[in-house]
Amino acid sequence: MSGLGGPRLQGSHPHIPEVSVKAGIHPEYHTATVKCACGNSFQTRSTQAEIHTDICNQCHPFFTGKQKLIDTAGRVERFRQKYDRKES
């Protein structure tokens, strides 16, 4: 990808000098624990120590193949009543 003019990653090419970054302006980057509402948890790296999420790859319908409707205050039922097509 030559000719793009952007800075390259450190050590990405032997003939291009390393790009240094400013000291003291970047946040600390640590190991973080991600906790899902389904109970699944895993480790990643982030600037936050702990991350809480509502859905993960263990409970997401795209990855599991199961559709799960999370009804908030009857919205799904109201939608079905409003747009229910009656066969005539």
C-alpha cells in the first residue's frame, strides 16, 4: 500500500523509518474482562478494566441460529397487533 501517505506501523517495512508517537497523551491499555447479560465472560484488551454488554457471540441470533425476541414493554406485541395482516 505505497503512495497513501499515511504513517506506517512500527517495524512494518525494513526501509521505512519508525514513527514515534507523543508521550503522555495515550490512555493506558490493559487486560479487560467482558461480561455479557447471558453470563458469558471473556478477556480482551481495552482502556476500561471491565466491560458489560447485553449480547455476545454466545447468545446472538446470528451466531447461534436461534431467534430470541426481547420484548421491552410489550413493543413486539403492539407491533404484531398493528401490522397483523388478516387473510380474506
